Amino acid sequence: MKRLNLILVVAGLILGAVDARAQRDGGAQQALGYAYLSPLPGSQYCSAQTCFVLVRFAWVAPAAVTNLAQCIQVTGASSGLHPGTTRIASDNQTVIFETPSGFNQNELVTVTLTPQVDLTTNTAIAPYQYQFMISGAMTNAGVITARGDNPPNATMAMAFDDNLSTEWQDLIVPNGNTNFSWIQYVYPGGGMHVVNCYALTSANDNPAGDPGSWQLYGVTAATNLILLDTQTNQIFSNRLQPRAYTFTNTTAYCGYRLLVTRVNNPATATSVQLAELELIPATGSLLWECWLGLAGSAVTNLTSSPAYPASPSLSDQLPSFNGPVNWAQNYGARVRGFITAPNTGSYQFWISSDDNSELWFSTNANPSNASLIASVPGWTSPQVWNTYASQQSVPINLQSGQLYYIEARHKQGPGGDNLAVGWSMPGQSSSAPSEIIPGEVLSPWPGGSSGTPLDIALKSSARFTTTAQAKASRSRVLSVATASALVTTSAQWPSLTKSSLNDTSGLSLITPLTAPSGTVPGQDGIMPNGVSVPTDFPYLNITTSNNPDPEYIFIDNRGGNGDPWNVIFDNSGQPVWYSKYPDERRDMKVQHNGVMTMLARDQGGDHFNGFNTNYQQIVQYWTTNGYIGDEHELQVLADGTYFMTALLTETVDMSRYLAGGLTNASVTESVIQGFTAAGDLIFQWRAWDHVNILDEQQFIGLTSSSFDFSPHELH
């Protein structure tokens, strides 16, 4: 694994200008009010043990968000809703959502952001929903067409590649009267989506060719175009500037077309160009209420409870019709709200659950008109839709734009638990749902309930804390308060004195005695500076000393063969401190905050131990979020902020990227993680997000069975 020598430079630049750098997201997030997100929109090959979602707002402080505890929702396509806790990091800038449960392999994860602020003193932050992929590649198999493009370096696909360094060009100049240009995206697999926001990002050159006036159309199943939004005389003040536009829409379309009617300056432009076009689905939710401590598996065990329906134990908002999976036992739940039909026609609904469940649906927005349309009389695995015939409803005709009340009742006994509701829309197959009902068509039941929010309840829930999960989420230095009290910054670490030896870390520290005239190699003895040494001590023989740097010489332990010693020598070759370890302790150095650190390989993984000026171990530094520690680098800044390199190995189908690539290559990705002095993860930089893996083929063999994806741009 290659050392990332520029870790401080890279991490500092990215942290200092997160809103200016290119990333996999095409720029919509910045225009909507999000300066930084992690995992990034469109990230692929993320760890299945991902437990942190990080959010940094562009123009408001986290403390200004009035619904902080509920503003982040995370849902796995197969693992369901992931409950978690939301808090403000110790930098007072980053919002951390932490979920105690991991994800499934090759699972698409959806993050829904719905922050609310006091608009009398703050500018609104728009809702935003994005996705990332666990242990696999993001797929974007939509059909992209355009009036024209400029291959090979400015193709139509580049408008949808989540990469700000590329662009789409059409070698025509729309002038407001003639020469109109257009680009269109149609969703894969017959999918239909409700979009009420879109973003355009200007290209990195030639402002004259920026779109200036345009129209956005919805594309129907019959390929008809429906006008949704018109903009005129728009100006992009900067290169790679994202601008977002919202409009009212409740209809799901097969795709969307942007028609550019005029560029910024037709007189000097040679083409129309665009870095990214992003179509942003609407966001919505359903009210989820839970009654704890109810025995039995039948829905009647819920509905007959004296606490039902007025006094739930917990409540929360679901960003899609997908509840928690393997969350708790012996509880009942109700999910309710409204669906706005995105099209007119015949719909069918499915429900899956463990244990029993019922799905109720109204002919309009009135709950009194709801009737039972589907049920699970026993139990099913998550999102298994065909165990019982009763899981599927009969066809139901809905009117586009009409609001309909929907409700699911769920009873969980012992064992695993899950709940999900899916549907098929007009023109789609009725053999199975095309999707779990998404947030873009949902509206919550007004008023909520008096139950405790789910994320608050989780803080006292022992069900979600296991040894493995605790270790996976260990992201902090240990004994931070002690470290702050014991560390002093000095130009040179002290020699051992009798008064300084208060060792509790198990190090082999020796109290100095009166110095004899010297020592004999191969025998115990006392060095001339008064430090006693054992028989196998590795003596350092200084043969030339010509005005050396006054600082000490650090020699670390490369482990295994030979003498596994870590030693600090002075410039005369006399030991100041030493220790003999059973495992490798490399990269020994004094950090910018005065802590001496070194690699350690014990306790189940690579990490770094830190010592104060009395040579006592006071801190440990671990990577987190499913990424293992890399032996090569830890950098601690003067204020205690620190950066670590981390690794993740995934099986990758390299044949997707180049001819001759193996379908099961083992690829180890390099990651940089940044933490506050208190140990909060506030930053991640991943190779998959920022580097085209094909750019590495001049350095590494991409057709081999295993290799490191450690970008040479950082060396």
C-alpha cells in the first residue's frame, strides 16, 4: 500500500472549500443548501458497515435547524428503514446521523433530507433525496437522447454522469428564435417518477454557451411532451455553478426533456454546453406510530390494546413505505398518511411483513372510507410479496392528482420484524410491485402524535448495541480529556527522570541510575546518560557527527525478524526512551499537538496509540464507518483535529471498466477520514468518488486478480 504523503494538503483543501470541489454529485446539493454530504450522492462500493451519514449546510448553522432529530432518514432498498440518532458534531458545523445497523451487500441506500429552519432569520434549505450503493456499482441504465452532441469528449451521457469535469455540447447555437437544442432522460425499466425540482450546472469554460432560456417537459409513456417549467434570461455567474429550479408537479413521468431556446450570448457562442442536468424527485413521508410491549402476532392484539390508537410509545416519519427491519419484538405499529396518484389508471398494491399486517385504502382522502385491500395472515421475509394470495390487492382505479388515504397496521411478536408496501402503476406488470411506494407521492398524516421520536428512543435501546457494532463505530480518540490534560507541546521530548516515571501503559520504562563509565554489548548495563538497558538492546554507534539537528532520532519497529524495538536516541546515540513490543509499531513520530503516536496492530485491527511527554499511553486513534485502518498515515493537527488513511476491499467486476478485467477482482480502495479532536467523524474522501479508476492503469495492473486503488494523484 502506497503512502499518501499529501494527506494534510488534500484534506485541508477539501475541508476548507467543500463547496468548490468537484465530486460525484453534479452540483444540485450546493444549490439546494448542502455544502457537504457523505456518503456522496452517487457513491458506489460503500462499506456494508456504513453507519454515519454526514451533512454540512451551506448557509445555516446546524443549531438553526428546528427539526434536527428528524431531518435525516436513511432507507435500504432491502434492509428497510434504518433508525438512528442525529446530533451536531463537536465542530458545530457537521450534522451526524448514526445508525447502529449495517446494510446488505449490493443494496441501494436512499438518504432523505428535510431540514426546516425559522424563515424569519434564515434562508430555507430545500428537501433533497439521493442514493448511494453498498458493495457494488451504481447503475444508470436510463435512455439518454439529444438533438446532438460532440463525441468523444462532450457526449450527451456526460450531462448525467455526476462528474463536473465533463460536459455535454451540442454544436448549434440557440438564439431565441431558431436552432433550439434539447437533451432528454427516460428512466430505465419503464420507471416513472414525480420530479418537482431540477438543477443545471454550468460547464467549466465558454460562458457564452451556457443555457440562458429554456423549457422543461415531462415525457409521457406515449412520448408526448408536457410543459412543466419555463425560464428566461438566466445567468450563471461562475464556472461549474449549479442552479436549482422548483415547480409544482404531482404527476409521474417516464422521463424529462430540457429544451434550450437561447444561450447566454448567441453572438459569440459556438455551441450550447452543460456540465450536469439533475432531476430531483419530490420528497414526502408517512407517519409511523409504535406501541411497545404488546404480546401476540395478530393485528387484533394491537387494535384491542387500551393504548391504541391514542397513546403510541414512539412515532416517526417514514420517507418511503418501508418500515424498520429486525428492529424489536412484541410491538404493534400503524403507518398512515396520503398518496397523491401520479397518473390516472389502474394500480395494484402489495404488503409484506413479519408478523401479521393489514393494508387499508380509502376511495378519497377521508379515512372513514378506507377498506381492507391486502393482508399478511402469517409472516414473510422482507419484501417477499407472494407468500399469501391476500398480500396483493385487486386493481384499483385512481385519478391523477387526487389525494387518497392509506394505512398499514402491523403486529410483531417474537423473532424478526419487517413491513413494506409496494405498488404497480398504470401500464406496469401486475405480477409483482415495481417499487416500494416512494416518498415523492406521499404526504404525512397531519399533526403527528405524542409518541417519543424513534431516534430518541434508540438512545436507550440496548438492542442496537453489540460488540461488533461498537467496534465498527469506534471513531474517536480514547480518554480525550485525559490527553488534553497530560500533553504538553515541547520542542524536544524529555529524557527519562525518576520523577517522570508514572507508567500505567505497560511500557518497558527504566528508572535511570547513576551512570557508570559505559556498557558492554550483550550484557545488561547502564548507558552513559544513566539509562539502564537489557542484554539485547540495539546499540546505536555514531561514527560521524557534524552539527546535527538538535532533535531526537526516532527508530521504529518494523516487526517480525530481528529486534522489535522502538527507541528514541539523542544525537550521541544514547537512548532517551525505548520499548520492546510483540507486534509491529511503525510510523513513530511526535504530532503537531505534542502527542507521540505509533502504529499498533493489537486489539483486532490497525490503529495508532498516542503517548504524552511522560511516555504514558493516553489516546487511541481508530478509523470507522466500515473502513479498516491503514498502517501508513495518521496526522494530528495542533488543535487535535486528525486525519487517517483507511482501506476497504471489495469484489469488483472490472470487466465493466476495461477489456480483460476480471469479473471478481479484489480491489482495495484508499480512503481519508477526518475527525474532530473529540473523535467525531466529519469528513471522508474516497477514491471511488473522485478518481476514475482507468486513470490508474499506467501505475497498476487493472486486469490482475487483486490490486490497490490508491490514487497516484496524491503522491
